[in-house]
Amino acid sequence: MKSTGNINTGMLYIIAIMLMLFGMAYLVTGPTPTHSAIPNGTEVVIGPPKQENAKAQLQLYTFAAATITPPAGSLCNKGGANTNPEMIIATTPTNGTGVQTDAQIKVWINDSAPLKIAPGETVVRGSGAITSPGDRSAKAPDGYIWEPALYIFPNTVDAGGRPYFPTFIRGAYNNGDIRVAYGADPIPANITYTDKGRSVELIWNIKDLNLAPGSYQLQFTAHNVNNQMGIACISMRIYETADARTAIPDQ
């Protein structure tokens, strides 16, 4: 019995030593790798693309080129000949938006002095339509023409570009005498300005400009009778008029 006890005690020592060795090995090398993948993040399942019906009755127009980047020396910013840009208070379309090919471009001017237009120009009092152009080559003391005009980049007024004259002048103006034409649209409600007493709206028909659908940068010029010129610049997009096939149907 004594020898058996010695043998059992010895075996226990051996087993204890082996367990200690296995434990140390585990701490040093880590667990034995398995063949099963262990997820380390959120599982992403890629499904088939979702099919949707074509939205043929809705037209969306996205225009990213909203920021005017005029060439060096441009008169878009106040300075030089652009002595009174504050007189041009609003435009439609607004900067960075679009207009249809059968629509109009509108500019509102508000100033303490009447708008100066070409000497002798005839404007219908009731509608603002220009029936007889005056001397549109007549120039202000700054060397630029009196008649308000629209220019298309890069052919701006300071680059000697072609002027496009308005179709309608509605409000207070001076063609040699102070006059008023009626029918002006209200100044857009979201415009903040200080009313200086003299307001006028200038209107161009898109179709009269012969511009194809696309993106454009425009420059507007105008003078008051105090020989001050105001210049404003915008980006805009012209797009095709929606026809019956693309219009949203009546409910």
C-alpha cells in the first residue's frame, strides 16, 4: 500500500507539471485557430437593384454653376465704372436657377434718381413696350451707353460685347424727360431693400435673345440720370419648355 501511494503521488506531480506546461504554452501562443470565420463587423448583404417605374411626367433641372467667376477686371463687383450696383435689387431668374425658353428675364431697379434710357426712345405708357428705339449709341460720361442692356459672358460691356436691349421698360425712367410706364410686376417678396422712391422693371423675352438651352452667365447694366452706373451678374440655365407629354397632368 505504501508503494502504491508513492506511485500515485508521483503521477499526480507529473500531471500537475504537464498542466502547467500546457497552460504556459496557451498564454504564449494563444488558442489554436479554427477553420470557422469569425465576423469582425456588420455583415453587408448586397441585394439586387431596386426597379422603379420611369418618372416620365416630371422634369427636374439641376444647375450646379451658381457661382459667378468673372474674368479679371470684370465690372461685376463694385468699383471702377460700377459705381452704384445697389440700384439693381432683384432678378428673375435668380442667380443659379433656370428659366424656360418661352419665359422672360426680369430686372428690378430702385434708386433715388430715375433710370436713364436712350434719348428719344418711345415707351408705351400703358404697357412699357418700346415702340421706337431712341439713340442707343448715346453714351454717358463714363463711356458706356445710356440704354440699359443685358450682356452674355464673355462678351460683357467691359469687353465691348454685344448689348441686348429690353423689350419692356415699366416704371420711372428718363429719355430726355421724366416719364412713367405702367404694368410693372411687384418686386419679389423675398427681397430686402430700402425704397429710394424710383422703381423700374426691365424685361427681356428669352426668344428674342436667340439662346439655345444651356447654361449662361449674364451681365446687366443700367444708368441713372446722375451719371451713376449699376452692374449685376448672374448665372442661369435655359431649358426647353415642357410639352404635353412631359407636363404634370391635372388631378
